[in-house]
Amino acid sequence: MDRLQRFRLPIMIALTAAVGIVIFAVLRPAPAAPVIIVTLRPTSPATPVPTTPTTIRVYVSGAVKQPDVYSLPSDSIVRDAMIAAGGPADDADLDRINLAAPLSDGMQVHFPRKGEPAAVPGGSNPAPIGAPININTATLEQLDTLSGIGPAIAQRIIDYRAANGPFTSIEQIKDVKGIGDALFDKIKDNITVGP
């Protein structure tokens, strides 16, 4: 009996330890789930994106091999219209037209023949004497006839419209370097942006 008591204490300690381990395993808290931090950036209000047509239609006339209406990419220039029309005719005077001028939908591009008065893209025949000068179609010589406009400012007007497209109002000519309010007042009655 004495022998049984001697083993009783270690068995009790072992059983108590085993029960403690089981209780600890059952009651222990579950590991915490990982925390995911999401940072939201503020968004700007939706700004409508202007849509531009992917193609434009241009009427090509004059000294080209195949005058007609052509569909071209929206970023086309006068040279592209000439190529679409089969290239220049033998009597084309290409020095009198700006091949780098941008095109727009519905525009007419007339390629002058040698000896024919030059027209700018989208232009028309020269204005009759005394009529207002269309600043969107006028040649350097026509612009030079305006009071206070010399060849240098006339060329700036042509360069401005080639880079920015046609003027939408006569007041917009003041965006051209060298044309302020005083000069605009001198020429405003002699210029137009219409036909």
C-alpha cells in the first residue's frame, strides 16, 4: 500500500498538469485576424472629356490629280489632303500654300495652279475691294493692306490661325502678338471672320 501511495502523488501531478493543458488549449483566445488598412484617395469630380471625331471630311480641289471629298484622320494637315488626292498636278504652285496647316471637318483645301491667286485652306476668292477682309482666309498681301498691319504682323496672323485654327470672333485677333486695343480699334471695321 505504501508503494501505491508513493506513485499516487506523481500520477496526481501528471493528471493535474494534463487537465490544465487541455483547459488552457480549449479556453485560450483565438489569434487575432490580420488588420488590413485601406487608404482611399479623394477623387476629383468627373470632368467630361471632350470628344473629337476620329476622322474629318475635307474637299480637295484645284491642282491635284484627283479632286474630291476625302475622309482623313482628325489630326491631318494640308499635305495629307494633297496625298489623299493623288498628289499635286504638274502645274501646282505648292510654294503658295501652307502644307503644314491643320485641317478641320468640312474644310475646302484649294491647291493653286501656277499663275492663279493663292487661297489658304478653307479659304475663298479674294474679297472685293472695300469689303471687310476675312482674317481666316486672307493672304499676307490682303492683311498687309489693313491700317497699321505690316508684313510682319500679317505673317503672325497667318501663323496664329495655322497653329490655333480659325478665329471665332474679330476680337480674338488681339491674341496675336503686336495687336493691342489701339490697333484693333483701327482695323475692327475692316475685318470679319465670316464669308
